Amino acid sequence: YFCVAEDGERFEAHIPEFALVQPRSLH
């Protein structure tokens, strides 16, 4: 999923299976 850093920039975090199940549950 995509996390937003303190400076507002997005970085992609790779999480197995969970990201595939609920990709939009976390921003």
C-alpha cells in the first residue's frame, strides 16, 4: 500500500497478502 511520509511524499510499502486483500484500508 502507499504510505504518506511527514513531508507529504508517498512511498510504496510492500506487505505480503494483506496489501492484496485490502489495498485501500490503509493510506
